[in-house]
Amino acid sequence: MYILLSPAQHGVVVTLEEPDDCNRFHVAIRGLPEDAAQQALAREEIGTLEGHEAAWIEIAALRRLAGGRVPSDWAERFEGMLRYAGRKGWLSPDGSRVRGHYEWNR
């Protein structure tokens, strides 16, 4: 799964792509300057960009964006993804955010 930020006629669209894929996670930014991407993530209460490689994404936002679009076993597989992220140090100390790298396609 990945968060996609892309330009739209009236701003930035933020979507969760391939929500059923719990084996990988990242943020893809297409055709946007960094400040526009950062503002869109904040506006949608999804997360923040940090530095030049990392994004911290709200786990609640991932669940919200996946809602109704995934099979019944998704929650269990998603929790497995989060456990793996925790072992790698990719969860925030309070467990509310997951870290993923972000990639630009300008």
C-alpha cells in the first residue's frame, strides 16, 4: 500500500493506493513541490514529511482511507505489517504513526 499525493484542479488529491498490499508501504509524491505535499498531508490529518526521505503517517488515517476497500482479513494483515514496522523502529513511540520513505516524481 502507499499514499499517493498528486495535483488536482483545485489543490492536491491524497489517496491510499493498493490498500490490500500489506507487504510494503511508502508515500509517492507526483508533480508537487514539498510545501504543497506537506500542507496536503496536514490538511487531511494524514501525517508529515520529515527530512528528505521519511514520512510519518497516522495509522488511524490508513485505516480510514482503507475502509470499505479491503477484504475481511485485512485488519489482521495490517496489524502484522505494523508489528514488523515496530521491530524495525518504524513506529512512533506512542504507536500512532508509521514511518515510510517517500519518493518524488516531479
